[in-house]
Amino acid sequence: MCGIFGVFNGIDIEKYTYTGLQSLQHRGQNSYGVIMKTKNKWYETYHPGLVNFNNMIHEESIGNSIGHVRYPTNTSNQMQPIREGNFAFAYNGQIESPNMNEAILIQESLKNMGEITKEKLKTFLNTLKGAFAIAILYEDKLFLARDRNGIRPLVIGFDDEMVFFSSETCALPTKSFINILPGSIYEFINHNGKTHLDSIYEMGLSVNQPCLFESFYFSRPDSIFANTNKSFYEIRHSSGQYLWKEEKYRFEDNSVVVPVPDSGIPSAVGYSESSGIPLTFAIVRNQYVGRSFIQPSQDARELIAKTKHTVNKNLVKDQEVILIDDSLVRGTTSKSLISKLRDAGAKEIHLRIASPPVLYSDYYGIDLPDTYLLLAKQFDNDWDMMASVLGVDSLGYLSIESIYMAHGYEERNDIPQLMDRCFTGQIPIDLDKFL
């Protein structure tokens, strides 16, 4: 899961791009890159770690740009954006490419086109199996496209002649946005300084199944879920309310709701408001430590899990703690936190997860570990056994039905509105079967 931000036919494009990438920093902290084209000159810069404004080139900043923050996956560790000749591109996704690195596959395919057109792009993109959102700068044109299942997000905003494109709405400096439709290629042209949306070119039959993991983990809370126009904060807050509705345990008077910061906070607020159980921010997150899930190795994840949280002992001593988190994948962070809460004197710990059990690895949605590393799968979704291993007094999850309702849907359809393979095992619909 990475982040894309760029500007077409803009001014101050370097400033906008760095600011946009910093707003998407939660999507990738391994490295970042920026490519700009001003008049007929290209500028490229790549750096490890977090976005740093001190690395700006400070050259003439009128023209086009693409920026990318990277979260390394099993299929691609190449820094982006990538340029060759008169084109540059960046993408976010997972593409099946058994014989070639997926970034190289895209690069070679674009190079072999000679002149890049929407017709040639359609032919190529329809050969790809997987999930992707891609931005391509070519001469005086910008192409934006999403996979036909709509798994990866991509949105655009406008300010006069300037076009901004981003993986999330939180990075757009515009008041409104448009969602790039699944299975569509948007072609923008700069004609004598005027931006024209030349065409919206459909790649074929498409559905709209955004990745469910975006909703409760990856996306920033103030970003908007385009399908129902709810912010991700609102979705997570509603998830906490539904989590209380499904609660079977009856807690004592000395109970407190404790969120795992930052991802568990909205759900904990919803749970606390619905239950009347007081909310206390007993866990303090070190803001200078990265997200453990998106680290490339288990050793790195465990090190961050140990150092990124501390517990305020005065707030949990002799208390019945209801610990709320957004998800439970490997259990790395949860085990560390539970141990710290015990050491701080918590009387009981009840772990509640504002999403269903993660039972399947998910190639298309998010780069989850192999199935055998998933905690719920290891113990055949036995919540009591998992609670014992984690060291909590009880464990509870949100149902798949409730998480759909939290998004604003009445129910989960037979063809799901969201890509929920990691919870249900249901793979994205194969649209080629209907052609």
C-alpha cells in the first residue's frame, strides 16, 4: 500500500507535491520520490525515509509532477516514480507478474508503445491481473486509471486550470473532489495553458469494490470514502458503536475504554459513547516511531511495537480495561501492549477489535502475510484460545455484517460492495468471465 500525489498544469508544483506526499505519509514511510517536468526539462529526486522539505530542488516550479511514498511489498521494492524518455509514472497496487518485477513490467510496456494513447493503455491495462491505481505523465498529457474492480483508490481535484490527483482526499488542496471511476482511463491535455479533460475511456465491464482495509486502517481519518461520502473517521466511529451493540460481556463499574492510538481512537469513542463506559487515553503513542504493520520485516515490526507505546499507570491500575483496536493481524502490537497494561496493574483486560477476524492472506487488497502467520487462522478462529495466547481475559470482534453497515450500506451483497477477501475468503469478481 503506497501513496500517489501529483499536479498537472500547475504552479508551485514542487511545494504542492511535497505537501501532498507529507499528507500521505501514513501510506508509506520507507522512501519517497518526486518527478517534475517544467517546460522541456525533467527533475527527479528520491530519498529514503520520511518526506523532508529540505530535499526540495527549488527549481522553476511550473508544469507537471508525480510524487510517491513507498511501502515495500512482496512484489515490488523499487522506488517511484519511474521515468524513461518522455514519460513518467507512479502506481499503487499489487499486480500479478511472475516473470518480472511489476514496476519493470509497466515501464517496459509503456516504452514499447512508442506513442502512449488511451487505446494502447486500455489494451495493456486489461492484461493486468491485480489491483492498481496509476498516473502517467506523457508529453503534454496526464493519464489516470484504476483497476476494473476499483480496489485501489485515486481521486482528483481542480483549481482553475490545475489538476491535483491523490490516493486520498486528505491530500487534496481543493474544496471538492471527483473519484476516478473503476476501469476507466482519464486523459487530460494541456492545450496552450488550458486544461482539457479530453476523455473518460472505459476499459470494459467494471465493478466498484474498494479495499476494506483502507477503511479501518490505512486511510487517514479525515479522508472521504467516495462510495458513501462518509469520512473514514465516521466509519470507524460507527464501527465502535456496532461493536458495543454486539457486546456479550457485562463489565463492572470500574471499567474504562482504552483506545490503541492512533488507529483505534475513533472506534473507541463510538464504543464509549454507546456504552456509557468512560473513555481514557491511557496509552501514549510515540509520534516519532513509524507504523509497525508497514515495516518490511517481523524483527522491525517487533522492535517498533516495543517502543511506540507507553502506558499511564495511574489510569489503568486496578481497572477493568476494555482495549479497542482497529484490527488484529499477527498480534505483534497487541501482545506488547497487553503486557504493558498488565505491568501497569490492570485488573482485567478485554480486547475488542472493530473489524472481523483476518483469516486469509489478501494479494489484491493489502500485502498481508502468508496465511499461516495470521493469528486468527493459526487458532482456527477460536477466540478463547487466541485470548489465552494474547494474555487477555476475553476477545471480541465486529461482525462482517456490521462493518458494512458502518460504511453506510444496508447489508453485504452477494457481490460485495467492498473487497473483503481477508475476512471472508471471497476473491474479487473475475470480470473477464462476463465478456
